[in-house]
Amino acid sequence: MSKIVHPYAHRLIILRDWKSRWFADPKKYVAYLKGDVLIRQYLEKKLRGMYISTIEIERSRKATRFIIKTSRPGLIIGRNGEGATKLKEDILKKMDKLKLPRPEDFKLEIMEITNPEADAAIVAYMIAEGLEKRMPYRRVIKQIIEKVMQAHGVEGARVVLSGRLGGAEIARTEELKRGSIPLQTFRADIDFKRERATLSYGVVGIKVWIYRGKIFADKSRRPEGSGSRPQASGKDNKLD
């Protein structure tokens, strides 16, 4: 019997890193974990519409760092950095409201994603945005999957919509696929995201898979002087 595994979790440590990176003693672990979940939910809701890819959290003994990856950093930063300053204050206020420990040194970093069409989270939001504007769902997924396939490094894409598509009384599923999606290959760089489009007649679920090729060992990490294939010495080849 087959089992469905999340493509991100399936490649943790092999290709991916955790989205929350910290160590804590058992007394602080529950507070940190609760804080990560609630603050991430708060930011995803607050920053919806700003093309957010991922929100990563790093903690040390005194410092906490939030890394927000987006394709449109100007929407968050604002003029002269006013938006970023206000967002930082809002996060700290939310921590106080949730009775979470306030860090001594809090940093907020906003990173730009240079290839948004190859990011599943941004593509999923683009589909949700199109559906919420009442555009025909088949046209939306067809146009976006063509954009994705033209993006640099993309070798395959798959989109699945589920719900009352087109306002039909009975929920159904629509799927569109281009290229290959090797889900069971560990070295395959597959990005995956779930999203929701809230419409007047119900919620439509969106799933996006994007295959960005295989990742092999970094050649620069090899020992100095080693080539692509080891050469045998003359001594080893000599016959007795």
C-alpha cells in the first residue's frame, strides 16, 4: 500500500534544512515551539498578498532572527524602511500578547527571490489570486503552468485544484501536469505548497509541485587535486 509523504519533509537534511533552527532546554522548548507556530501563522495571514515564499526562524541564547523570503520585498520594506520597522514592532507586540518570551536582540531580514516562477509558494498564491478574481480556473492554471515551465531551471510542474470548481454543486478535482515530477528520488529538487482560494461559494484547495532538476554533490567540496574520475598509478598497473 502506498504512502504519501510531504516532498519537503522527505528531503530534510538531504537537500533541505529546517524552517525553524534552534536548540533549547526542555523548559523553554514548549514556549519556543508555540511561538514559532503562532507567529508564523500570524505573519502568513498579515503578509498575504505580498508574495511570501517562506518564513524562517533562527534562535540563539539572546538573539532571534526572522527571515522572510519574498519576490516583492519593496511591498514589505516600504519607503525608507518604514514598513519593515512597523512589521518588527507588530511581531514584538504579538509576542507580548501571546505571553511569549521577548528576545533581547530581535532581527528581521527580508530576502528577495530572484526566480519567483520556480517557487511553489508564490505560484500557488498566483493561482489563488486568479481564482479569487473570478477568472476561469482552467485558463488560470494553464497560463501559470506555462509561465512556470519557461522559468530558468524548471523541468516539471503539476497543479491540482479541488473544490467547487466553477461554482458547481458537487466538488471535483482538476489536474494539469507538464514535464516530470520524480517524487521518490531524494536528489530531485521538488518544491511543494498547499494554498486556499476563498470564494463566495466555498474554498478551493490548491496544490503545486515544481521540479527544478537533480542536485548532486558540490564539486567544490572535493579534496584538492581530485578530478572527476580517479586515475590509477603506474605502480598499480604494473604486472608481476
